[in-house]
Amino acid sequence: MGPLPRHLAELQAEIEGYAKDYGLDLFTTVYEMVDYRQMCEIAAYEGFPVRYPHWRFGMEFDRMMKSQTYGLSKIYELVINTDPCYAYLLEGNSLVDQKLVISHVCGHCDFFKHNRFYSHTDRRMIDGMANHATRVRRHMDRQGVDAVEQFIDTCHSLDNLIDPWLPFRKPQPVRREPSIEMPINIGRLSAKRETESSERSYLDDYINPPEFIEQQRQRAEQEREQRRRIPPQPERDLLGFLLLHAPLEPWEADVLGIIREEAYYFLPQRQTKIMNEGWATYWHSKLMTTRALRDDELIDYAEAASGVTAMAPNQLNPYKIGVELYRNIEERWNKGKFGKQWDECDDRQARDEWDLHLNLGQSKIFEVRRLYNDVTFIDEFFTLEFCRQNRFFTFAENRRSGRYEIESREFRKIKDTLLQQLTNFGQPFIYVVEANYLNRGELLLAHRHEGVDLRLGYARDTLRNLERIWRRPVSILTVIDDKPKRIRYDGAEIAISDEPEAWKLT
Amino acid sequence: MISRIEKDHRRFREIVRGRIRKNLRRYVSRGDMISRKGKETVSIPMPQIDIPRFVHGDNKGQGVGQGEGDPGDPVGEGEGDSGQGQAGEGEGDKAVEVEVSLDELAQIMGEELELPRIEPRGSQSLETTKDRYVGLRTTGPESLRHFKATFKRALRRQVAMGTYDPDKPIIIPVREDRRYRSWKSEPRPQSNAVIIYMMDVSGSMGDEQKEIVRIESFWIDTWLRSQYKGLESRYIIHDATARQVEREVFFSTRESGGTMISSAYRKCAEIIEREFNPDNWNIYAFHFSDGDNWSVDDTGACIRLLRETLIPTCNQFGYGQVESPYGSGQFIKDLRSALPDDDKLITSEIKTKDDIMDSIREFLKGGR
């Protein structure tokens, strides 16, 4: 790993200059030169130089080295969300490639800094990760490598069970207020005027109807009952819940906390994959073609850039769909193709020729990159016209032939499929419902079923892992083949039983 | 200092090894391992190495794509990553395939079955020499002249003498410029081994039985290969008559005749006599049959052959009896009663694929 050679440092200054001219606002970016082996190493560590020891990183490394060696894929660039922002350049790439990467990184860096979903991430995570590594190593020294490693495996198995909205919520009070045991007192309206002394009690039934008072009292009681439960409402942050309520050894709690913290750190990147890559692609394209590119580099650039946005027929390339959407938005806002008038116009020709010369495109895409995530981005800007223009389709497996076939070009269907893939980044919604299920200290989870079953084999193994942490039987309510079911693991065996009705979030 | 990733990577390999070891019985009894064999490595599918999570099940069959085509048109296989990969998102649906070298596999099997290392016999005397070209010298036969080195010398000389003209770069080597390859002879101690596989292909041996033989011989082969460099193998099939065949034929033929096991033993003895001097070679013979021999006389002939020729010359003679619905399974009993305490003769009954492991252990635990 080395510092940047002079000519690249100059290149960086030049390109970042162009980026600033266009209004991008970056963290200070530090580039490092690495060879391909180091690149694989850093990539296996998800961009960080140091992570806690775990075989999973070794496995990633193995995979990447292999595909790199056999020429299946090449990691061009890596950049991490920290301040200063660290990015890595691959030694031996051509100068055009390096330019492309630097321009691309400018996009990412600006996105990290300004997208609101990143606003809660720890920008000094490089130190954070290193500290985590030290702590895990220390636990390993004390508890033995195997014990800690097995526990990490167990935690990884649950690390997708977090609440994406948690960082944006007010921190919940950890301790329950003592006032909870106060007697329930429903406020009654008084019919007495301040100046009068006589009690107009005959009005009381009208202004404080007894059934209403009774209702209020019951609700208050219910609320109190609710608050006594753990958790008070179904909760998605299972990791946090376990941290608070599971019988963990101190070192276990520490490790679990580390896994949770890192899961939350990486969360925004998974929420904004399309937007982030699209934004970076938009800007490398813009910076390169308008400013940075020299005449003789054109062909090489075109080749590299087309590789980035290449699209396999049945795989969505986030770079491609992202950049096309930004360009589409820019064009629409430049020409004023939005708003009531636009929406209500159904004259094909008028729509095609629509141009109000508003030139709002640039400011609109900057606004979009600040406020949206993948789901809202697609929901709002994936329009019928965009869908047609880019020839989107849905595909499905043909059970008879075993082939994947184009299923439909219907706009609604395409958009729904897309959104379904993106919602909760394709992960199922799992809630912690009760920690004292059946009054036996059993943990009850529930799966909010949205049309797709859980993968059963995995669900079983995950339950086993969860039981290891909770140390009491664990169950999950879900739906299998349209029938409500409960999967329970009691430490010895898995049992699947019928449920009267599917669980619903209330 | 070992880098961190090396440690993690080593840990990963260890886990893979552990997993293979744990599931060896299953891998062994499944034939598909053999078809996955590359030149030096086997790739093993390893589903459990994935970390289980609550994930969606069978919805991966659909998705959104982009491009030309009408509903009903097939879309490409498209498994490749889009040109540029970003870190971290490597969660594939497929089982992880891990590549393991055959040597490592043999080692794992050795550990799991607690197989002893084999002590080679009579081989110290057998040394081969191997010539390796290692350097250059100034004399030698013209056929070994090193062109490039010769011209380099010539160029150097001409530049030094000032006769080199860059505009007319003609280089003429003279006698002193010539360089020849030189070699070194390296003695190489070698232990030679040969495995002779015999299989009954008479009508009573079905595909199931042959599959068992195939799997078992693959593993025996793998183990012995890890013990000897340069392992030879010979294949004999027999019904009423025996013939030596190629490996592929060995596993695919199905004849339908009677069974005369002695024909195979005779052939085997013949091969040994012709090609493999028992003083220099470690000879392993394995015979697989369903134990249904034609006549008592022939069984007698077999036992005579074993006692007089085969057992004295071989390190070990293994007889594996596969259970078949047609065979009487008599042969193994005859062998056991005729040669009760000859520890060079090892017999083993393989009823189903699950017995393969135990049978292999039987055959190889002697360490001969």
C-alpha cells in the first residue's frame, strides 16, 4: 500500500476541481495505491483495513482472489463512507481507468456526505472497526478462539434483523418510568363555573358520559398492560432487543453490540445501492466526457464505461438503472415534464414535444440525491415512460422448461416487482413480539408475510442460533404455503404447528 | 508477519476441511464427487458454509430485466457479475463450491479413517535419475545449442570490440560465443506401486453394484495415489473369461455371462509376472464381485492361485463383495474358510453405499 504517485495526485486535484465546479461537495478523499491482492483483501473486509478476525472474510477473499485470477471480475474501485473518505486505486490500471475511478469516487463521496440516510453513520468508522477488532481479539484471548468465533457465527445469523428506521427515531427510554404504578385516573370535566358555587350535577352524565369514561379507563388499563409487556410494541431491532434482554455474558454482549453497530453502519449502503451507484456513474460520465477526458483516451474510456453499465438480461445492474433514472429526472425537470399539467396531458405528441425550458434538472437531481433512498427513488421516478424507453420486463422461471422467460412488459407489474425486491432490501420483515411467551420466558417472533415464504431450512437453522442466545425456546409465526404456522425450537427439536390465523401487525 | 487476511483465509480453509471431514461419509457414498474431479482438484459443494438467516424463499425465480424480446422469450443465463463488482454483496444463492486438491482430500480421508501411512517395501534400491536442464556451458553438442544466449554473447562481444553497427545490426557468433544447455542428473528415490482392479461384470452385477465398485475404487485410488508418486493402475473385467481393459471400459461394461473368478486371478498373475517385479513394486490387487462363482472347482482354483501366486507377490489382496439380489454370496465364505488367518488377504462385504467407508477402512487400515 502506498501513497499516490505525483501524477495521480495532480489528477485527483484536477478532477476534484471539476467536481466542485459542478457543485459536488466532497469529504477530503485519501487515495491509496494497492495491488490486486491487497484490493481483494480490503474488499473482503468491506473496504476497511482492519476487521475483527473471522473466517467469513477469508471466504470472501478466497472467492475474490479466484474470480480475479480467472479473470471473471475485477474490482476497479473501493471507497468507504468515512471522513476523510478513503478510496483505493488498483496498481497497474491504465491512466484512463484511474481517471474514471477518481471521477466515480467523487460521486460516491458527495453522496455519502449529503444523502440523509447516511447522516447518522459514524464517519470515523475506520477507527471504530479497528477498535472492534481489538476488542474481539481480546475476547478471543480470554475465551478461546472457537468460543468467540462460534458466537460471532450465531450473531451473523441474526444480523439482518435490525430496524432501518431506528437511527431516525428518538432514543427510547431504556428504564420504565416508575409512575406506571399510579392509580388510573380518568380526567372528568367539571360543569361548575368558577364563579358559581352550586353544583350542576345533573349535567354530569352529559359531559362525562359513563360509557365513555369506562372506555377510557379500559384503554388506559390496556395501555398499561401493553407497557408491562416486553417489548411494548412489536419491535424490529432484534439485535438491540437481545442486547437488552438476553442472558448474555459480558463478552457476548460486547460482541453482539459490535455486530449490531456494524450492521447499522452498513445499512444505508444497502438502502441506497441504486442511488449511490447511479449517482457515481452519472458523475464519472459527466466529469470525464465534459472535462477530464483527453482525445486519445476516448475509446478506452468508452470501453470501460460501457462495462460498468453493461446489463445481463436477467440481472438488474444498479449502475445502469441508477444513472438512467438520474438522467431521466434531469431531462424531465429541464423540460418541465412534471406537475399537474404534465400528468393530465394525454396527447402523445404534446408529451413528446413538451419543453418549458425550466432548466431545473441539475438542482432537482441534487435534491433527489439528498432526500431519497432506493425505494422512494424508484417509487417516485420510475415512470411508465421511463419503463418503456428502457425496455424493462419481468421474467420468471418457466417450470416446465426450467428456463427463465420474459413474463410481462406490463408497467404496474414491473414496478411492483422492482419495489418488492427493494423493500427492506429484499429481506423479510421480522418482529419481536413477546419475550415471555406462554408465560414461560419463551421468545416469540413474527414474520410479516407479504406473499413470499421464508426459506424453511434457513429459518430452522436461524432459530437454532437464536435459541443459543436466548437460552429458552424460541418460536416464529409465519405462513407456509398459505397456511399460518408456528415454527418452534425448544433446544432439542424443531416443531412446526398450525396457527389459527396469520399474525398481523397491529 | 502474516497478514490478517491470511489468518482469516487459513481459518476458512480449516473450516472447509472440518466440514469435509464431518460429512466425508456422505460425500464418499455419493458418486458425484468423481464427476467433479478436475486434474488435480475436486470441487465440493458446501451448502452449510453459508450463514443461515431469515430470508425469503423461492421468489428468486423472478425479477426485473431490461432489453429486447417478447413475453415467452427466454432470457440468458446471466450469472456473471455486472462488470464492476462492489464489495460485500457477495451473497449468492448457490452453495459455495470449494476446491480441494486430491492430496488434501486423501489426507482428510486418512485422518478421518485413521489410516496409517504405508511403508513402502524394497524400494530404496530402486532409484531413478532425472535429467534437468539447469544452466549453460561453453561446450556441448550442437543440438543443445542455446540460440538466444549465443547471440547475446556475440552481441556483447561485438559491442565491446566496436564492430557493432546499429544501422546494420548483423551479428555473427564465433566459436567462443556459443553456449550450450547443460544438465544435472538428479537421483530420485521412488517407490512404485500398482493397483490391479478386478471386477465381476457377469449378468448378476447390476448398475447399482458397479456404482459401488466405482466409488470405492476412486477412493482407494485417491488414497494410494497420495502415498506413492507415479501410481500405475490396471483394470481387469471378467465373466467366464477375463480381459484387461481401459479404465473407462472397466466402469461401463456390462456383460452377461457366467462367472469364473479364477480367470481374473490368472490374468492378474500374468500381468504381475509380465510387468511388475514384486521386488521393486508395491502391488495392490482388489477384486469386486457379487460372490457368485460358477463352480466349486473354480473356487478351488482361485484359492490355489491366491495362496501360491497372488498373496505372496502382493502387498495386499482385497476382496470386496457387493450384495446383489442374484448372487449367492458364497465366495467370501469360501475365501474366509480356506485362508482364515492370512493377514494379506482382506475381505469385506459392501451391502449398500453407506458401507463404502467401512469397507475402505477395512482395506486400508493395514498400512501395507
